[in-house]
Amino acid sequence: MIQRPRNLRSSPLLRALVRETTLAPSNFIQPLFVRPGKNERRPIKSMPGNFQLSVDQLVKEGKRTRDAGVPAVILFGIPEKKDARASSGTDPDGIIPRAVKALKDGVPGLLVATDVCLCEYTDHGHCGIVEGHRIANDASLPVLAAMAAAHAKAGADLVAPSDMMDGRVAAIRARLDETGFADTPIMAYSAKYASAFYGPFRDAAESPPKFGDRATYQMDPANALEALREVELDLAEGADIVMVKPALPYLDVIRRVKDRFQRPTAAYCVSGEFSMVKAAGAAGWLDEKRAALEILTSIRRAGADLIVTYWATEAAGWLK
Ligand code: PBG
């Protein structure tokens, strides 16, 4: 007898009935960029549809995100000033604390996560404190911890360290616990690769390193066992959610992390993954909507519970 898998593909309703993977706005986190000023909405050229927003405009965008059914945003800050020690990043009145307060006051029902990393606040653009030409691991930890505490104090629902320094989850967890934020969860960028796909983001956050690259702290794209070790360490240090980043070139890593640890797993579909599809769509080379939904579905199929994606709000509209 001939086997007929096609029988369950014969209509949209039948296909939906046996679909294995679901994709819903409730799985999405929308990244947003906040800058100083008033009434600013500066288009990010390399990421069509994304903007550097002043706090007042951020609140508007936050409402739009929430009203589309997306439960959370993750904030990236462009500060007034940068220095060697990332002082503007640990300032309790810095750009991110101001943005968090405004969103928590102005947009009820929206979770606010914050990216915790030094690169947006350092004049050299590295994710840690620089000593000579080295990125000094242990000197970076108290600065990261102070940044996370400033975000939590402003009301952040979730802090997300993306720096890739060793021991930073433990340092942040300890500081949060000591300062009255034992209940603030940590989403760790655990397996963050040194990737070409961050290119457009560096434009958006104005954070490219002024010398060298990030290969001494971000992971080698060739390694998967090392990703499992990074995830294991972050979980042992107290991470509540672990993340793999980028997503599409690392679907195998997402699957292995999910299978091995069975913990809440996030994937970050990064700027380059977004912009290449946007560009191809604009050129008429593929259908952006279909390609985006296929990519996001593949990330869920690989095992991600949540997806950080620049398509969040737009895709929520598509999925209605
Ligand atoms: C900061 C940070 C980066 C991204 C998220 N947090 C840039 C980098 O590591 O160079 C990339 C996000 C994206 O490309 O969408 N460390």
C-alpha cells in the first residue's frame, strides 16, 4: 500500500490541525533603541522600520507594541556621553533608567527588559573595561552589576547581560539580591557568537569597537559544545532564561541547548538576519512576510520558547 502523507496537506484547515509548531506574538520581544532628546524619531538606515527614539517617542512605540499583542520590549540605550568606564551606563538617571520609568508609567501591561552591556557606553566600544589592549574580565563585573542594579531600580522587569564576560551572571545576581531585587529575573545571552550578522545593529546603537574585534569574548562560530558549557555555567550562576544569538545560523545550537537543559530558552534573531531579508524583500527578490514568518517558525521549531526579533510588532500584525 502506498503511504500518503499528502492527505494531511490537502486544505489549510487540515494543515493547521496537524501543525507541529506554533508562532504567536506572545513569544516575541521587540528590541527598541532609545536616545536623548525630545520628539526624536531617527530612522536607522541599515534597519528599515527601526528608529532611535527619544523617551517620549519610545512611550508611543511601546504602546503600539503592546497593542499589537507583543508582551515585551528590550531596550538599548544611546547615551549623552561615553567614557572609558561606561559611567553613563551605571548612572541611575541615565538614558535606560529614564526610559524604563517612562515605559512602566506610560505603558501598563508591557514587560520591559534591558540589555546590560558596556559597549554602548564606552568610548572604545568594547563590551568590557579595557586595560592596555585587553578586555579585562574581572574589572568589568562590578560595572555590569551596577548597570543591572540601576535598571532594576528603575523598574526593569528583566535584565539581559549581553557582554559575554565570565562570571557576570553570578555578579549581577549577587548585586540584585543585595539591593532588594531578588525577584528580578536574568535573561543571559549565554551563547553569543562573534558574528558578522550584528553589522546593522552597530549602526543602530552606535557601538562598534574602535580597535580590534569581539572575538576574545564572544564565541567562535564553529563551536557548539562550548555553547553548552556557557549555558551550563550561566544556569549554575542563576540565569532564569538562556539565550542563543544569532538564531538562524545557530538553529542546531538552539536545539541542543533546549534538549540538554530543558529550561526557558530564547533566541535572538539579530539585525543582520532582519536586514538581509528586508533588503531582498525591497528588491523584489523574495516575499518578506513569508520569509520572515518561515524564519521565526524555524527558530521555534528548533526549540526556542521566545524570540527577540525586529519583526515582533510587524509579525504580530501578520499573525492576526
Ligand atoms: C551589545 C549587543 C549587540 C547586539 C545585542 N547586544 C552587538 C554586539 O555584540 O556587537 C546585537 C544585536 C543585533 O545585531 O541585532 N553587546
